Amino acid sequence: MAYSVLVVDDEAVIRARLKGYFEKEGYRVVEAADGEQMWYEFNRQHIDLIMLDINLPGVDGLSLTRELRSRSHVGIILVSGRDESIDKIVGLEMGADDYVTKPFELRELLVRVKNLLWRISLVKQAELAVAEELSQPDDVLSFEGYQLELNSRKLRHGDALIKLTKAEFELLVAFALHPQQVLSRERLMQQTSHRNLDVNDRTIDVIIRRLRNKLDTELFVTIHGEGYLFAAKVDD
């Protein structure tokens, strides 16, 4: 099934150009000239990715991005005629996944679209894998005095409840399900439901450092050049 792309731009020429190019590449393209039309199209059908112009009549693209992100995980690429870093920073902070400036090369935009859709598919696969693992009847993993409750998403150490962020919990589940195995950073990235372009090896290192601060630091062993190993023996 073809991916569905919603092009939101008040310039009809740009919409027609993008529609023709991406339909030729096998995508299903829907058009909207402003925020009102965008919401109409978005609410009546499945949309995988939105190319959203910042300078729209009425509600601007940045405000629409913030509202979209509060409602949905749809891919968002902001398009702007201004090449100013502050616009890009604000756009990404609002929840956009990528940012391009006019005039843009259609081939470059196509690559960005493909990369973003690929990242979204990885996140969905990871979420399905985690959901499947959490649905198993044996929902408690025990190691070194810790109890990791999969369905309730809690970690206990004796009578103490250790608070974990969503990313910390997901990484700990990945480790506990694969104890005493070397897991690469790339594999660990796929176990989290982050999707921002800024998620990289450094992000995984930061999350593991936080886990070391909350749990026994010796549980997480760095294997230089390969990744990390969870040193505990896990009982389910």
C-alpha cells in the first residue's frame, strides 16, 4: 500500500509540483491550502506524513505542528522560505521531525521523506515488539534483588519503587530480556519509541548512564566497539 502524504501550502504551484513528483514516485498525495483544509483532510483519512509550510494564512505552520504533535505521531516535515536557525530550532521543539527551506531540490526532499518514513516504521516495529513482550503471562523479571514488572511498567527493589522514564524502562526491558548478551547501540535504539532525528548513539549512552545512577552500576557493562552487556542473571 502506498504511503499517504499531505502537502499543506498556500501556493498552488508548489502543491502541484510536489503532488506530481511524489505521485510519480508511488506516493498518494493529498493537498491543503491552509490549516482548516489540513485538519479536514487529516481527520477523514489516514496520513503517514505531512509537508507543512510555516507561513500559512490564518494559523501558522508552527502552531499547527504543535497541535498535530499533541494529537498524533504523524511524520512532520516543515517547509519555510526563511533559512534561519531559530525557525528550525523552534519547529523541531514544537515536534517537527525535519525542516527544509525553499527553494528545495525535489530529490533531496524525497530522500528526507523516505528516511523519515523508515524511522517511523522502525518505531512501530519496536512498539509492537515491546507490546508483545509485555503481553506475556509471566510479567515479572527478577535480577539482583530487582523486580521488573512488565505490564505495570514498574521497577522495584525490595519495598522501594524506582521511577523510570519511558525510554529508561524500554531499554531496561531490552536488557532484561537478553541478559548476558552484547546489544549494539543500533539495536537498543530500535527498542525505544523515540523517533526524533536527534536520537543517536549518544542518546543511548545518556539513557544507560541514567540507568546506572538508578540501579547497580555494575549491571551495565560497556563492550568497547560493540555496545553494552547486561551482566545480571534474570529469572522470570
